[in-house]
Amino acid sequence: MGRSFEVRKMSMAKTQGAKIKVYSKYGKEIYVCAKNGGIDPDSNLSLRRLMEKAKKDQVPGHVIDKAIDKAKGGGGEDFATARYEGFGPGNTMVIVDCLTDNNNRTYMDVRQAFVKNNAKIGAPGAVGHMFEHQAVFQFAGDDEEAVLENLMMEDVDVADIECEEGVITVFAPHTEFFKVKNALAATMPDVKLDVEEISFVPQTMTPIEGDDVAAFEKFLDALNDCDDVQNVYHNAELPAE
């Protein structure tokens, strides 16, 4: 799964769209997180994680500050979360997370992305049971046993750890995100985390090839072009380039 997770992340990165759209998505998510949980990242751990992720994705500081200032004001839009599930080209499984101030508009936009790309939107829970909500960390290394021992010594609950082609991937319950991050920093202070996020990780991957590859990438593009879509998770395993 480790390498497959990396390939999936790369496929998602290719379809992020223009930088301004990425900034907008981060700004909206930071605003909602700060408005609901408080503007202090020291007490709002979800906000802290989100801000760190935004900075890692090179979101400018002024975008982050503007979103927090907006939340501080107490006014602004009321966004709600919405999640859609279904099947994409090549019989892949897809979860789409959104933030919206108009559920009807968002549903229609997401549904159109499915319908126009030979995909099928399903009922809530249609594929969610085939994914695990996990904290994922990935970094260069070749001794997963030593990493596992370090984490166990720090009393971290690890779901899985893998090493493939010089890349170590640690999977843990999503509630353990900061515990894992702090444990890695304490026991491996020189490690550079290439991936540190909370994600829906598929239990099984679905390899796609031929015409399904282009169809799936077009489908992802259509989803990411929807203004209210924040994250797209899937189990497609695309061919290595």
C-alpha cells in the first residue's frame, strides 16, 4: 500500500488545477476549522495540522491569515461538510469531501462530474466501508523495524508500517496524528516527512489501464473543478510513468 498510496497522491496532485483554486480551497477549510474550533492553533489541533499542511503545499501566509481573520470576525458564510461516494471509471471506488453553503448546488455539480464521465454516484456508505480513516506519514528510509520499535517505545498505536523502494509509510488511527508526528520528531529528529496527513486509505487497490486511465484522470479533473470539492480519495492504481 505504501507505494500505491504515493502513486495515488501523485495522481491527485496532477489534477489540483490552478494555484488560485488550491489557495481558495485551503482558505475555505481553514476558515471553517477556525470558526468552529477557535483561532488558536495551540488549542485547535485540527487548525494547526491544516495550517502546517497548507504551508507545506506552499500556500502563501496572507491566504492563511486572511482566513483566520475572517473567522475571528465571527461573521461570514456558513459552510457545512458534505460527502459523496460512488464508483469511477474502471470500477474504482471514490469518496468526495466538500464544504458548501448550498447543498443542492454542490450535489448537482458533483453528480454531473460523475454522470459525464461514465461514473456512478452512490448512496452514503456505498464505498466508505472499504476505506480506513487514517493518519499517514511517509519518508525516506529502509528499516521499518527500527521505526516501528521507536513508535512502540513512544506508546503510539500503529495500524501498519511498510517499506518499499526506500520509502517508509506509517499508517495509524487518525486520532493518533499528532502523537505519531511527535514520536517521529523525538526519535528521528533528522527525518523529513514527505507526506503527513489524515486521509481515507483504501483497503484494496484497483489497477486501471488502457482507456480507463484517461477516463479516470478526466473524471478527477471534473471533480476538482467543482468549487466546493475539497478532497477526492480513491483506490485507483494508475500505471507508473
